[in-house]
Amino acid sequence: MIRREEILKVLEKYDPKKLRIGTIGSHSALDICDGAIEERLDTVVVCQRGREKTYLRYRRIIGEVITLDRFSDMVNRNIQEELRRLNVVFTANRSFSTYVGYDNIENSFLVPIFGNRAMLRSEERDAPRNQMYLLEKAGIKYPKRFSSPEEIDRLVIVKVPEAKRKIERAFFYASDPKDYQAKSEERIKKGVVSRQDLEKATIEEFVMGAKFNFNYFWSPLEDQVEFLGVDRRIQTDLDGILSLPARDQLELESVVQNIEVGHEGATVRESILERVYDIGERFAETCKREYPPGIIGPFALQGAVTKDLEICIFDVSPRVPGSPIISTTSPYSKWYFGEAMSTGKRIAVEINKARSTDRLSEVVT
């Protein structure tokens, strides 16, 4: 793991007046860059050749564009030197974790990261001290997990990587071992998943309730958790199938997939808000103990609100969640800050404050 002292030495060579916010050209880059520009911070986006056109269209918010053959080339010495020369504070998103890889991020990427680089790996369920471990330590309700298909005694959701696109997860539902076997064999036959990946699949209780993504921000400078807003995921081809009449759904022979393609804004009733804050604060406090200095900046808890108004969390994003819709649909940040506050803008506000108070070392790892 890159030591804190190494990052501090890099920061010492930075010109605070010329800081730039950097990110990888995918996932939530436009939100990150728009927030930076609003706060008068220049931006740098690292793109992969063939995927750079989107970012070249938004030159109002994107300054420097570094185009590479592969995202993973970011760890090459010359690229890192360029990022440091540009005084880049890098912001992690899911694509950064996926394409650059945890080993590279933890051991080779000698550029200050806004956030806790050691926590990114906790998103993976097979990692030690992973997200489920953190939820348990925080006393936050999460779904019952099953170690094998033979244990299934209720409706479950099975989460397994797709055969062709490992960064996407194929989901399916099963009510008992026989149902699991039939549906898994169907998906193997159609090439949706592999038998090898199914052996490592996550099998967890299906939580019946309204699904929400709760978006938060932990500020090391203020030592507090802020609730930025709520969104819901738009998924294909699940959304398309659900729009059909029930009879037509039953006649379909296609395998349903839950691939995230967008987000929509949402709110929660005010009587639930205290619970929303409570789980966010408990999670942040747990991260301070388990991954000091804690979960710096944005994170999200994805879950469901049951008919008993309990919140059950089944997924954690220990980085920028990638929900740009909250900048225009969330009343919570407006009520708190007195203005619309996107995740990208909130990151830039924190970096600017850290810079002006000589506390940059507290918001990067």
C-alpha cells in the first residue's frame, strides 16, 4: 500500500493555487467536472481511446484531456508524472476501480486521491472487511445471505458477473434449490453467466420494499455526514419487461437482466429521514475505526424501505456513487446548503476549503 508519507511528499510539491480535479472519463466524470468548474477549479479527464468523444463535446467543463490506449495505462510512470505536474487531485469512481484495478490503485498510483483509496476494495464481496462486514459492524440491517443454493428457503436474489462483461452483474431470482438450479442452467446455456462464476455467486434474501439509493458525503473538515439526496436506478431490460402486461411477461422466453443505464430522482417521507441520517452516520463512524481516517467524501447506501418502514441496505458505494440526477432533483441539499449541491460540486467545495485552510492532507490518501 502506498504510504501516507509518500502522498504528503507529492502534495508538498503541488502549487495550491493551480490545483486541478482529475478523474477517469467514465461513470460520473461529467458531474465531477461540472462541480469543479463551478468552484473555479480546473479539470483533467483521463480517457480511453475510442471513448473520448463524449468528453471532447463538453469542453466548457473539461480542461485537459489525456487519451490512453487503455485506462490501466494510467499507472505508467510518464502518465503519473504528467498528473502530478498538473497538480491533480484524483477523484475515484467505479470505473477507476474496475479498469485500473485495486492492486494498481493501492500500490502503484502515486497521485493524491480525494477519498480513501484503501476502502475502494471493500466494495467487493469477496474482500476481507468488505461492505457487508462494515454494515454488520455498524449495526445496519442487511439481507440474510446463503452460502449455498441448497440453503435457499425463501425468495432470493442471485448476483453473479456476466460471462462476457465481468464489470456487469447478472441478477436472477429463485425461491428454492430446484428453482435456482433451473434458472442457473438456463443462463449458462444462453451464455449469460458461466458455471465457474456461479460457484462464487452471492445469494441473498430478496428484500420486499421500495428501492432507493441514499447519497451521502462525509466531511473530514467538518467531521459530519451530510445527506445529499435520493435516486433510483433505471435498469434494462428489467424496466422494459415490467412495462408489459403480466400475461405478455409470462410468455417471454428471454432471460431478464438488470443492467443500470440511468437514474431518476426521488424523495422519502420526512418521518424516514432520521433513519436515513442514522445509518449514514453509523456507517461513517464504523469506517473511521476500520479504515482510518474513514470514508472521505461521497458514498452511497443502496437498499429498500420495507412496509414496516425499516431500511435494509444491500449494496454500498465507497466512492462517487454516480447519481448526477441529485443535482437537479434533490431538495435535501437545497434545504441544507441553500443552493443545489451536486456530488461533484460538494467535492470541489471540500477541496477548496481544505486548500484555503492548509488541510489538504486531511482529504486525500
